[in-house]
Amino acid sequence: MTDILLWVAAPYVTLVLLIAGTIWRYRHDRFGLTTRSSQLYESRLLRIGSPIFHFGLLFVVGGHVLGLLVPKSLTELVGVDEERYHLVSLGLGTVAGVAAIGGLGVLLLRRWRTPAVRAATTRNDTVMYVLLGVALVAGLTTTVFTNGVGGGYDYRTTVAPWFRGVFALHPDPALMAGAPLTYRIHVLAGMVLFAFWPFSRLVHAFSAPVRYLFRPYIVYRSRTARLPARRRMSRQWQRM
């Protein structure tokens, strides 16, 4: 019964909260889908921590997409065997995880050291930082200790099929029940984080101006260059 609650019911509760919560937030707080930027209070540490955190998190998400959504048979079909995949996953995953956690640490240090930023921190922000930190630390622990020091674990035979089964509406709880404890903790932390996502400042990820990448160029022309010479303002003294 516990396995069914954790690995069958909980994922769908998470998806419902994520999707319905995001729709509700957009309808009732459309102009609140922001990070509530505190750059005016402090910018030096922000310029350091924010890029490191976001680029690290971007690679973390990319690694999860590749590992969970791309079947093992497909990577082997293109010539990437398990040993090579394991080495690349271990190396890049460690670097991305360290970068994301390091960037988050700088942002938390900035929030603690700057009184104005600390005063603008809500309880919701505190819960969000705790959940995000737990998920990242659990993921890095899984990568370094379970896949590195522990000799490795082929999660693409258990965790990945279970994850794809959730979206195919037939998740197999036995796959997750047999996974190492670090993987189960990481997955549970991730589900709690995504369930809380729409109700925190993390929802700003869904309002990123991606359309700017595809909009046409804006051409700027000098207005004074098109005005006739007689209409231009003279800088000399003139008789009134």
C-alpha cells in the first residue's frame, strides 16, 4: 500500500497540483509571475550567483530529460554503451550539480548578508529554498555516492521506465520500490518541489520571454538623419 501511495498516487497528485496550480496562478495573479527581483538592494553577489545557479540548473534539467525520457535501447542503438553513458552522466552530472548548489549557496548568502534582501524574504521563499536545496543535494548525493563511490547503478532500467510509465498511465511501483534509497529520496523531494512550484516564485520559469528568440529584428533608424536640413534645430544665436 505504501508503494502504491508513493509511486502511483503521489505522481498524479503532483501533476494535478503543478498544472492546475499554474493555471490558477495565471488567472488570479498574472502579473505576479515574477521573481520579485531584489537587484536594487544588492547586485554584486547576484551577478555571481544567479548565472552559476541558472546554468547549472539548466544542465541538471537537460541531464534528467536525457536520462529519463530517452530509452536505454536508443542510446545503445547510436553506439553509446552503458559504461560510456555512465562516465558521461557521472562527470557532467557532478559538475552541473555542484554549479547549481554553489550558485544557490551564493544567492542564500546574499539574502542573509543583505538586510534589505533578508527583509523582503517571505515564509514562502524560505520553504521554496529548503525544498529546492533538498532536491538538489539529494540529486548530487545520488550522482556522486550511488553512481560514483558506490560503483554505479543503472537507473535507466528502473527509475526511467517508471517515470515514463507515469505519463503512459501505467506506472509500475515495483520498479521504484527496488531502487536505491538515494533515488527514492531524490524522486520524493522532486515531487514535493514540483507540487509547491506554482505557489512560489519558481513559477516565473513559465513566464520566461522565450518568444523573444523568434521575434523579427527591430530596426532602429536615426530620426534626425531623415529630417530636412531646414527643419533641424540650429545651435547658433538667431534674431527673434
